Amino acid sequence: MGVHQYFKSLSDLEKLVRCPGKFKYQEHNVASHSFKVTKIAQYLATVEECHGEKINWKLVYEKALNHDYPEIFTGDIKTPVKYASKELKHLFSEVEEEMTRKFVDTEFPEMYRDIYHERLKEGKDDTIEGKILSVADKIDLLYESFGEIQKRNPEPLFFEIYEMSLRTIIEFEEMHCVQDFLNNILPEMLQERFIPRSELKEITYAILKIKDTQ
Amino acid sequence: MGVHQYFKSLSDLEKLVRCPGKFKYQEHNVASHSFKVTKIAQYLATVEECHGEKINWKLVYEKALNHDYPEIFTGDIKTPVKYASKELKHLFSEVEEEMTRKFVDTEFPEMYRDIYHERLKEGKDDTIEGKILSVADKIDLLYESFGEIQKRNPEPLFFEIYEMSLRTIIEFEEMHCVQDFLNNILPEMLQERFIPRSELKEITYAILKIKDTQ
Amino acid sequence: MGVHQYFKSLSDLEKLVRCPGKFKYQEHNVASHSFKVTKIAQYLATVEECHGEKINWKLVYEKALNHDYPEIFTGDIKTPVKYASKELKHLFSEVEEEMTRKFVDTEFPEMYRDIYHERLKEGKDDTIEGKILSVADKIDLLYESFGEIQKRNPEPLFFEIYEMSLRTIIEFEEMHCVQDFLNNILPEMLQERFIPRSELKEITYAILKIKDTQ
Amino acid sequence: MGVHQYFKSLSDLEKLVRCPGKFKYQEHNVASHSFKVTKIAQYLATVEECHGEKINWKLVYEKALNHDYPEIFTGDIKTPVKYASKELKHLFSEVEEEMTRKFVDTEFPEMYRDIYHERLKEGKDDTIEGKILSVADKIDLLYESFGEIQKRNPEPLFFEIYEMSLRTIIEFEEMHCVQDFLNNILPEMLQERFIPRSELKEITYAILKIKDTQ
Amino acid sequence: MGVHQYFKSLSDLEKLVRCPGKFKYQEHNVASHSFKVTKIAQYLATVEECHGEKINWKLVYEKALNHDYPEIFTGDIKTPVKYASKELKHLFSEVEEEMTRKFVDTEFPEMYRDIYHERLKEGKDDTIEGKILSVADKIDLLYESFGEIQKRNPEPLFFEIYEMSLRTIIEFEEMHCVQDFLNNILPEMLQERFIPRSELKEITYAILKIKDTQ
Amino acid sequence: MGVHQYFKSLSDLEKLVRCPGKFKYQEHNVASHSFKVTKIAQYLATVEECHGEKINWKLVYEKALNHDYPEIFTGDIKTPVKYASKELKHLFSEVEEEMTRKFVDTEFPEMYRDIYHERLKEGKDDTIEGKILSVADKIDLLYESFGEIQKRNPEPLFFEIYEMSLRTIIEFEEMHCVQDFLNNILPEMLQERFIPRSELKEITYAILKIKDTQ
């Protein structure tokens, strides 16, 4: 019954945990994920612009910021279910859109409805801004799964997510920002140190200026 | 690739939080919920049997224990989505059954497959055991929502869940166990004390044997 | 040693809890807060634009998205400390800026450094976009403290934060978006229902179609 | 003063953490544990039945479901304390039984008391159903400790629990279900992959179709 | 096999949750509780000393700091179990002492063993320092239960704990520090404000300088 | 407005998480940390006394117990900020002292004020008790960071903290207790077993008395 419902709903995104039903060392919520995707999209669009592409910044931000908002209505549905059949996927998208539309019509004053209908639409289209969203969404997912792998999560799912995310990113490899990611950022990520116990001993004894005689 | 996958999957149910996307004072997971539903069904079936009904105990336990297991495959989908259209609901059930079937065929030795196909089926049917499951499931949901209301959760959703659960229970009011619940257990639940601050002061001063002169 | 450090740092914001050292029913992290502030700023800027003001959307989003990023370097310093003396506040701002500048110079390729120096600056200035950030930041703080008050947090601090946030918002009352907030959104927030126990009994018995004869 | 107290107490089992006083990557509560033990017992009894043994299914479920319920009265007492002396163990069992008996007599209607006295008794006896409970209880404990070891918990206790559980299971090695567990399920558990970092690099570069030249 | 085991065990006290098996808004661990008891004992002893009593400060601190350390060996046993019979209580104390003694003999160098045998003994004796420990322990328990009551925990147990703690404190009412607590600190605790919703509206509209005309 | 505010504030230390803004496997709060530092200081002072040094025990405990209490007023400020400039550090210390002084003057009865002004002062001075506090504080920090390294936290920060703590401890290497720590306790810590997967297999098969033929 008003924009208050919309503002209040933002807090529900903080209570939606990503990838439910699996043990994770570090949990992420949909609000934090949306923040990170928007920050990453900001960087990717910067790279594109510095390489001469024309960027509609308003659109970049709108797409990134709102891309998971409809999860408020649908909850977190596992990907294999969504994609089990074309028919189910289609029906599901229709329901999602219908629920979002109804929310905007119920809660927003008339003068802002068209704007929000537009904003809360699926944003991953073929425009450069839509492609930036697709890449940014997968980069954050790659980081989330890398975080679990690095912390030694034994669940194979995170490895599958890592692989699937990387494959999707590579589909956009003609983009400047994806080239930048693959050539500069990903190698750096893979060089992350892992401190083995042996090194701990060495450094300890180096500090102590004592030979490890064991 | 074996029953180990099945045993391991039980732990995933511990990581599936009920009613995601909403602030709750006390969170419940699907494994704990399944335990409580089975314990409640045990009581309800006891009431029925003591009133002369014939109970297939093996069935009571199988239905209660397994009723939410397929959420492992589908995740937690919000009710309004599931019921948005008959077509979607139907398609969705098909996908759920297909995934469960495939899991049993992949992980179980052949000699146990038929048994598990049967066990992991939708259990809420018109048998007395199926009806006991329907009631037990809603009683636990009623307790979960009552717990939030009693702790003063301001979110109206929990009140709606409370009401909806109670309405469903009443649909089975011809059952002995539902009569017992409505006549004996529910009134007790509603008499739960809530300790007001004024009482705290009174008792404190009574203990101190000092008149409260403020 | 590269943009990977920047991407990785976004996840640290998820581990920075807002208002540390106080019991809260619902905790919020800096990443989620930044997301909500950006969504609120988006709405506020929409209101301004629909009332004829000229909005630099790129700036609105940059300011909102990045406004708390430097907390990565400084941690969460209690407000009374920061504002204990003009001299301390000034020194403190200098240190914050210096650390941010050094981070950008160390981690970003040269071609993007000026852009990020600009982006990670203090954003609350006298431009309309700066004022929108000031208001959006305080609206989210108001919602955070209202959430605690509504859940009956006995700590007076949340009431003080509520009051202080509202006072700051009112300082911008000449803005269209603040008028909209005060006239339409805030009254709706204050009408949030709280379900008393007596009502619970009534509705229960209404559902049961039984007179409450106790 | 009624069955409501019994239903409400089920939720207390959700707040009893298993193995308190030790750091764990994943915590388990007594309600979830009871659910898993019952599911495992269901499988074990299925194996026995398929190998020609006669199973009292009602008993299997009753024993598994209720085996840790008395922890509501006693709390979680560390095993070495319980077993410190025969005399203490005996006295302790007496107190546990007395408390359970008193609870049933206070909260249950007379017609159900005998049934619940029977159900809440110690279930690990020499019947096939009692032995299935003993094995199922230890299999879940084995999985819990394996989960910690696999996640690299440095605490030796989990290794001791793993070893002790396995030793207990082997005491029942004449059972068909234990043979099935040792021959089919345990080997599968030990083959759980652990993804080493080197493999991560390989797969990443394989996806990228780039030779790892470092 | 050394003092490292002792230092490491301190962290186990951080994983021992107080009052397990009950929903609490704010959980406390045994390490934090021990800290608070020691700080409270420090204040109580200060009051006694300022009123002319002779205080052995070394003893005050030793008793408070170590009073719950043996819970590392025994876990958290519910009070009604411990006190079920004199015989059980006696046997139980013997086991606790034996385990503590064995730990000191195993982990500490010989020259410190007698000191630690003395330190880890039951500290609640009839000396002034022992009585200060008894009072300080109950004051912290009173604060823990008051915190739950103030946050509106509907569980009657916390009210019982509050009452029982207060009754124990009063048993020592001849002490200066208990007089100080009852006359000055407790009344202040009971005056803690609880901000009702009506007041929230009033202050909001006072800030807005708008009459509440609803 | 009284000592109740002081007692209540102790609970705020339980909500202050150490090292905010970084992923940790095990979180520690300031109250628990203070407890552990006091226990460690107790041991260190025992070593000193047994080696003939004169110890003021009252001072040892006061310093250790209160050393982080002022964080209640200032929050958790990251070390690099505090030490960014001598001027800032000085100003910051002044503000901290001023806030602590004001708190004591507001909340404590006059007769106890001087005592608490003294107690809540910075305790790390050149007395033997001050040096014991410096060492104990760093030993607990070493254990906290070792805990993360042992659990394989990939964040290099914990390694830096480990190294920095050890370096500070060594600065006091002329002390008997530091010699004891370096010669007896630290080597034991570094010998902590880490159970590799291969060993798990071996022991499993040893228990099973089966040769691992894979």
C-alpha cells in the first residue's frame, strides 16, 4: 500500500541466503550479492568506456542493482528445476513477471509505475549494458565459489559452479572487459597464496632465529 | 553413485532454512521440521488408534519422515509461485517427481529402488495415514508461526501462516485427533503466559519483601 | 597488486557488521546497507526528476554505491569518537583519504586511477546528488533502527539513532523527495501493525467459530 | 499440563547443539540428528528385511525417533563423565528414567501414559530393532565426525569419535545391514573427492584452452 | 602434554553455550560469563573493602576467574539432574574433581601443579572471597535472565532463573555489597525504559512539529 | 546513572567482535578475549613468581581484566588507522581517556571513582605487571591467528598478525615467562597434528583389518 512496502522489502533480500541447502563456510545474501554485482559492473563498464565503447551508465546501474529483486516474490528456486523444461521455464518467467508487475501496480504511485515496470524487468539482453550484467553476475558467482574452494569446501557443487560461471564469462570473450578479466584479474586470483603448515614453522623459527632441528 | 550419496544428502536438509527471505527470531531447518512432524504424527495416530481406528504404523512413519525430502532437488519455492496456475503446479510436480525418480535410480541398488520410489512419493492422500500427515505438517507450521507471534515478530506473514494452518487443520475436523488438538492442545497453547514487566516488578519486590512504593 | 584485490575486498564489506557492540535482533552488514542506500537513492532521484529537477544519474549511483567503501581501511569507528573534536575529525578524514588513495594507486592500472580516486571520495556534498545520498543514507539508518524498535529492542540507542536520522532528513525538507518521504512513506511506516495477543485469540476463535467464553 | 508441553518441547531439541564445547565447521542439533538416525534406521531395516529378517517396523521407528528425547531433561553430559564409574552411570540412568516418567505422568492424558512410558524408554536392546538403532546412531555420528575431518577440523576429538563410532558399528558386523554399510557405503564415503588447488588451475586453464606456462 | 593444552582449552569455553536447549535472544558463552563474573566480583570486593572489610584480592580474582573451568571436562549438565539426589551430586563432584586433578597432573610442569590444584578447586566457600563469588555468579545470571525477560522471551524458565538468582543473592544480605546491589543497582535495573510504540509516534510527530491528528 | 550501567555495559563487550571485516572460521568477542588474557596473565605471573620475581597480583588481574574495556566507547578501530600518525594516535588516546573518565564520573558513586579512574587506565607500562599484560595480550592474539591458520584460512592477514604477535612477545624475551613460552609452549603448539586424508584411510582400514588394495 505504498513505497514503504518497497523500502521494507529491501531488507527481505538480506534474509535470502544464496545457494540454500548446502554447507558453506561463508554465506552470502541476495542484497550483498546485488551490491557486489553493481560494483563489478561499474568496473567492467569503465573498462569498456576507456576502450572507446559508448556506455549508458544509467542503464548499467539499473540493470545490476535490480537484477535479483524478483527473488522476493519467487524465493530461491534451484537452477536445475528452472531449466528442467522449456515449458516450465517459460511459465515460470511469466509468473515472475506477473508478480513483479502486480507489486509495482499495488505499491507505487501511478506516476512512477512505468519507470519501475521498466526497471524491474529481466536485464540480461543483448545491449552492451545487458552483457555487462551477465558477466558481472557470473564474476561474483565465480568469486563466491572460489571462496569456498579456497577454504577447502569438499562439496563438488562449488567446483561445478566455478566451472559453469567461467564458461559463461568466456562466451563474452570478445568484450574488452572480459579480456581484461581473463588476462589480468583471473590470473591474480589463481595466484592467491595458501600458507602451508611447513611454511608456518619456517617463519616461526626464522623469527626466533633458531634452526628447526626436528 | 550409491547409498552414501543418500546418507550425505540428509545433511543438506539441515542447511535448508524454512520460510527463507523473512526475518525470524528462531530459524528452523527442513530436517528438524521433518523430525517434529513425525513425532506429532506419532501422537495423532496414537489418538486415532485409541479411538478404534486401524492404523498402518509403517505407513504413518514413512509418510511423515519423507514428506519434504524432495526439497533437496527443488529448493524452497514460495507457495504463491507454486500455486500461481494449475498448469505451473502440474508441471512443477512432474519435475519434482522426475528428479526424485532419477535420484533413486542413480544412487540405490536395484533391489531397493521400488521401495524408495514408493517411499519418496507425495504422501498426502485420502488414507487415514495421508490425512494424519496433512494435519501433522500443519500443526508444526502452526507452532513455528505461533513461536514468532509470541516472540512479537511484527511481520504479518506469520499471522497469515498461523491462520492458514489452522484453517487447513479444521478441514479434517471429523478426525478424532483433530478434535483432540482443537479441544485440548490448542487452548493450552493460547494460555501460554507472557510475563509483563509490571509482574516482574511485583515479584521482585515480593521476594525482597519490600512494598513497591513508587 | 591488481583489480583482483579490489574485487576480493568487496566481500570484506559483507563481514563488517553495522553498529557493533550492541545487541540487535537483526544484524546488517556494510555491503547490504550500501545496496539498500543505492536502491533508496534511485527512488529519491526518480521523485526529483519527476518534479522537474535535473539529475546526473551516473553521479547518483556512484555516490550511493561507494559511500561506505573506505570503511574497509578504517573499520567501524563510533560516531562520538569521530566527532569528539574538530581536530580529530580533520586528522581522521585525512588518514581515510590517504589510505584510499594509496589503495587505488597500488591496485588499479594507471588508466583507471583518476576515475577511482574520484569515485571513492566523500560523496555528501551540496549538489542535488550529494544531498540525495545524505537523505538515502539516513533513510536506511531510520529503517534499521525502526526494525529494532518494532521488534522491541530495549536498548535506548536505537531510539536515539531513529531520532537523529529523522532530524537529519528534515534538514533537507525543501527537497521534493523528502516531502514525499515525510508525507507518504513515513506515515505508512508508523502504521505498521503489531499483532497483540488478544487479537490472536479473537482470530483463532473466529476461525474456530467458537465463542471465547473464558 | 498437557500435550501442548510435549509438542512445545520438540522445539527445545532444535536448540540442543551436539558435541558442545568444541569448534565445529557445521553444527548439528538433536532434532536434526534424530531425523537422520530415523532415516538411516529405515534403510538398515530395509536391508535386513530384503535379506529375510523379520522386522517390527513400528518398533524400528519408535526407537529411532525417540532415542535422544530424554536429553531435554538432562542436557548434554559429556560421555567420559557418564561412564566415569558404574555407580555414577547407574544412578544417572535412574535419574533420567525418573524425570522422563514424571514428565509423561504430568503432561499426558491417562489413556496415553503407558504408551509413552514404553516409547521413551532406552531403546538400544538386543532385539534386531534395538541393534538397528545402535548402528544407525553410530552411522550418523560417523558422518558428523567425517564431515569435520573432511573440512579439515584440526581438533583430534573428531578423529577419536570417528574411530569409536566405527568400532561400535563393527561390533554388529554379523548383521546384513552392517555388511552392506562396510562393503558398499563406507568405501564410497572414503572416495569423496577433495579438490586440490593444482587441479583448480588445470581445469581453469583447460576451460580457457590455454597452456599453464607458469 | 603441556601448558599449550591448557591455553588451547580456554577457547573451548568460548564454544560452551550457557543454558543449552532453550531459545534465547542473546546467547552467552562460559568464557564471557567468567569475564563478567570476575568484573562484578571486582566491584563487590571494592564495596566490601571501602566498608572496612579485609579483602584477599588474589583470592577474589582466582575464585571468580576459574569457577566454571571444570565445565570443560563435564559439559553443561542441567541443574535438576545434578541435584536429583545427594548421592548423585556427591558422586558427580568427585568425578569433576578427579578429572580436573588428572588434567593438571598431565598438562602442567611439576613445579606449578600444586598451585593449579588449588586454583581449580570449588571456590564457593564461607570466606568473604567465596561469598563474593557466590553473589557475583548469581548477579550475572540475574542479568542474563533479565536480558531475556526484557526482550520478551516467553519461556517461563528465564523468570524462574531470575527469581532463583535473586533469592540466592538475598541469602547474603548481611554483606555490604549485597546491600549496595539491592538498594542501588537493582532498582536502577528495574527502571530500564521500554519504549512503547505510542511514544515512538509522539516523538516522531514532535520532531516533525506536526500534531498527531489520527 | 549508576553502577547498573556499568554492569550492563559488560554485555556490550560480548557483542564486539574482534578483527571485524574479515572472514574468520571462529569469531571471538572482546569479553572472551579479556577472560583468556587474564587466565594467561595468571599463568605468566605464576612463572615469574616461581622464578623469584615479586608480583603484585592485584595489579596483574586489574590490568588484564580491564585492558580492552574502553573499546566500549571507541569501537574497534583498525590498527593502521590508529598508528597512521603520532598526532592522530595522541589525539585518539586523549579522546579515549576523556570518554572513560566521563563514564566513571557519571555512573559511579563518588567513593569509588578514583579507584575506577585508576583501573580503567592504559595498563601496558614498564612494571613487571604491565609487561605481563603486553605478553598475555599478544599470546591470545597469537592463538587466535594460529586457530585461523590451522583451519586453513586463506587470508594472509592472519599470518601477518601471527608474525607481528610473535615479534612483540620476543621483545620481552628477557622475562622468565617468555622464555617458558618460547621453549615449552610454542613448540607444543607447532606440533599440533593435522590429520591428513591418507591417514584417515589407513586407520579406517586398520580398524576394519582389511588391506587397502586400491
